[in-house]
Amino acid sequence: MCFVQQAVVGSPATLHQLPPTEAGKRYVDFMGGADNVLRQAKESFDQGDYRWVAEVVNHVVFADASNVAAKPPSM
């Protein structure tokens, strides 16, 4: 019997993550839908919390690539 043990670096939650599209759909649903996420993202943007806005809006984009409101004008 061969047993291989690997060290866990960081959080175990990152060992087997969902693909971005599936994760995006679940995050957006969990956060009350795309409209709610974008409304809250606008508030965070107005407060200067740009990194957080990029993170949460990224989930909206992966959940629904056709959501024009979630993308910057150049995309």
C-alpha cells in the first residue's frame, strides 16, 4: 500500500474549486441575483472599494456572459 501525503498550503477550500462559470452562477444566486449584486457593486464603487467591485462583478460576468451591465464598455 502506498500512501502519499501532501501538505495543504492555505485554505482547504481552494483545493478543488468549482469552475468559474459554475461558481459565478452560484455566487450570484446566493447574493440575491445579478441586479442586486450590481446595485451593491455601484455603492461600493462610489465608496472607492474598487478591488471588491471587480471581484463581485466578475462573478456576474461568469454567471451570464451576456450581461452587458456587468461589463466595462470596451468588452
